[in-house]
Amino acid sequence: MDPVAITFTSVAAQLFVADVRASCAYFAGTLGFTVDFVYGEPPFYAQVSRDRAPLALRLVHGPVFVDDVRIREELLSAAITVDTTAEIEQLFLDYQASGARFHRTLREEPWGARTFVVLDPDGNLILFAGPAG
């Protein structure tokens, strides 16, 4: 029997949040995601997505990280990419207009990407990246 070729097709980040409903509202209202589902009563798990980028939201009842390590070490909870320079620039402008809080504003990286990092209300750092012009 021939071996079956295995192809990974996607990955979804899991973000730890203190309030699933509030997080869904933030991702939908501020970052333009769609709420795919909310599970549990009270809710303890949800998924939001934008195009082909799903994010899982998992309720936690206490700190997952020690002190300010996420900010200090810039520990990303998710990285989301777009295809063009125009898209990353427009996304940054859209998020500025929607009131998103930035950990790092739009910049060009030495490896040829343009990136920015959003800080969500739970302290999750979400990197958005596209090619540099």
C-alpha cells in the first residue's frame, strides 16, 4: 500500500480571554471579524474569523502569564497575514479608525515584511503582516 500524503491546510490560534462575549464583541466591532459560534452557558469557548483566519477564544478565570511577560517579551498570541502591501496598509488605517489599541504601529521589518501588532482587551498580542512595498 502506498503511503498517504498528508497536507496541513490551516492552523487556528487560541486566545485566552476573561469574558467570551466581550471578546467576541471586540473582535467583531473593532477588528472586523465574524462570530462563528459561541459555546456554553455561560460561554466558555467561541470562534471568530475573518476570511480564512479563524481565532479560538477560550475563557480563563485567572492570569495565564506571569506579570507583564507577554508585553515585555512580545509574546504573540496569533499572527495573521495578508497578501499585499496595499492590504496591510489599509488594514492598519481601518484599525486606527476603529479605535484598536496598538502595541506596535505599522513598520517595515528587516526581513521584508510590513507589520503591526494589536493589543486586545485581554492583553493578547496579535500580529498582522504583509509584504513590504
